[in-house]
Amino acid sequence: MNINLIRKSGKFNFEAENENGFTVELDAKAAIGGDGKGFRPMEMLLIGLGGCSGIDMVNVLTKQKEPLADIKIAINASRKDEEMPPIFDVIDIHFNLFGDLNASKVERALEMTFNKYCSVSNILGRSAKINFTYEINNSI
């Protein structure tokens, strides 16, 4: 896995590119001189958590033959701002699942996602408490 970053403009605005050519822009917060031209690095960690756990949830539910029509993920996190570095202390991740899903299979999929498969949650869970919740909606 290779990622390359180049500084685009301003003091802290970077563009990251992976080996497949996909790009994302990053910037620092305004309080230290960022220009708001991209995601902040800590936001990127939360995006990674959402993507990793979302992919694993879809994969596990598909293997369980659950009729998942759609999935939406909301993440809220707090940081220990008084400490250096200010790392996450609590991350709440909520899954809105759409389809005629069996709640016990969804709960099993969540347990497998967060305790076995999702590498990002395994890493972030070493320093932060990760809480996951879900809601099943039968219609989109």
C-alpha cells in the first residue's frame, strides 16, 4: 500500500494520492492556519473507520443472506483536547440499515465487524471507546 502527498496551496493544504490514482485533499484547522480546503487528518481516521466497518457490515450481512437494500453510517467522536496529542477518547458510530433484516443477524454482523474484521476499529479501539448502535428501516 502506497500513499503519496504533495503540498497544493497555502501552508497546510495537501493532496494525497493512492496507487490507483484516487485523491483526497487535507488541510489543517483554521485555528493553526488552515484554509478549509480539505479534510483534517483526524477526520480521515473517522472516514476510514466508517468505510472499513461499512464494508465489513455489508460483507457479513451478504454472507448471512440478509436483504440489505442500503446502509448509512453516522459517526460522532470526541477528543481529549487537554492532552497532547489530542486523541479520540469516545467514538459513536450509528448504522442506519434498510431492508427486511433480522435483528439478531445484524447484531452478529456488528459483533463480527468490530471484534474480528475491521482493522481500523481494532487500531482506534486501542485508545478510544467505540460504541456502535443500529437502526433497521424496512423501507428506503
